[in-house]
Amino acid sequence: MAGAGPTMLLREENGCCSRRQSSSSAGDSDGEQEDSPAARARQQLEALLNKTMRIRMTDGRTLVGCFLCTDRDCNVILGSAQEFLKPSDSFSAGEPRVLGLAMVPGHHIVSIEVQRESLAGAPYL
């Protein structure tokens, strides 16, 4: 595209997400095309960055925090995370424990819910 400005892309390097400048929107250096399933999956994950998530784990705990990063093993990094010991549909039930930055191993994740931006509908998808 002539005249298109540089765009920000998220890259995964050594298990961490980072941003880099790209002057081309045709794909990245890995040969990934814009309409490929991998590119669509990456765009969906990028759209979830900095959104509030509720993660239910195999041991019954629930973590709520800001989605910061993931990797190929489906590990998830949450910022400003809080831990709830009893599973519930309401955050008011049970006293949360403040964790701060938390890494959730992918093999311990049972479900992930993303908080909706609008308050009109149900609070989580």
C-alpha cells in the first residue's frame, strides 16, 4: 500500500511479547499472510490485550486481572491480578487475595472469560 504509515505489530520472541515497527502490512518476516488463520488468531489476541479476564483453574481458584501476554504453551500473564479461592459468578463473594503480576500455566487453565467493554450486557462473554 503506497502512502500507508508504519504499523505496530506484536511479536513473540523468546516467550515474551514485544512491539516492533513495520512499514509493510502484507505480512511479517515469518511469511504470515494477513488472511491466514495464524494472522487472524494473532489479531484476536491483540484485541484482547489490556482487557480484564477471569481465569478458572483446575484447582478451583479463579484469577481476575489484565491480560498482558501469552505464549505458544498457552501460559497467560495477568497484571493487577486478584485470586478468588471459591468459584463464583460474582466477584463480591469471597475475599480476594491481591497477587499483582501473575503467570498462569496453560495446562492449569479450565476457562477464560473476557469482560465486556459495555455495561449494557452480561459482564463477561
